[in-house]
Amino acid sequence: MITGVPANGTPYNSISFRLPLTDNNGNITWSNTINYSLGGLNNRQLLRTEGTNQEILANNIVGLQLTRQVSASNIIEVTLQSQKATVSGHIVATTLNSKIKFRNY
């Protein structure tokens, strides 16, 4: 179950979802909500929050875009941008583009 990123081609800056969990009898329950977003120190950290637990996954993140297309709603396109100044003042920037395909969606 994905929330926060509708399949409409618009980029969003966070995503929330829950995972199905199965017990030994095959019964399905849902995990706590898992959220990926920017936040933390100077709003430049990639955060993963599950329930009350929060992890810093990366620092120096200046952009996060998550997009789902109407024609491929089981794929999330991710753009992650990082940037940092070197000791000599040069700006080093990089962009990561990736696609994540959800199974059984």
C-alpha cells in the first residue's frame, strides 16, 4: 500500500508505504508505516522512519523526487541529488536516477 505518491506523473518529495507480513498460518497483517523523506539537519538528510524509529540514510541530500506514471503505477522513479562543498570551496554535486518496480502491486 503506497501513499504520498499517486500515479499521476507529478514528482513528490516523500513516500509512505506498509508491507504485508504473513504469520505461520498464512494470515496477513500490515507493518508499521515506512516513510522516506528529506529532513534532519538543515533539511539535507535522507530519512527512513518506521513507527517511532528514524534512521539517517544519507547526508548532504539537496533533492528527492519520487514519481509514478499512470501507465506504470507499479514503478517508482527516484531522483536523488546530493551536493557538498570541498575544503577548497568547490561544489561537488551528483544526481542518482533509478526505477523501483514493486512486485504484486
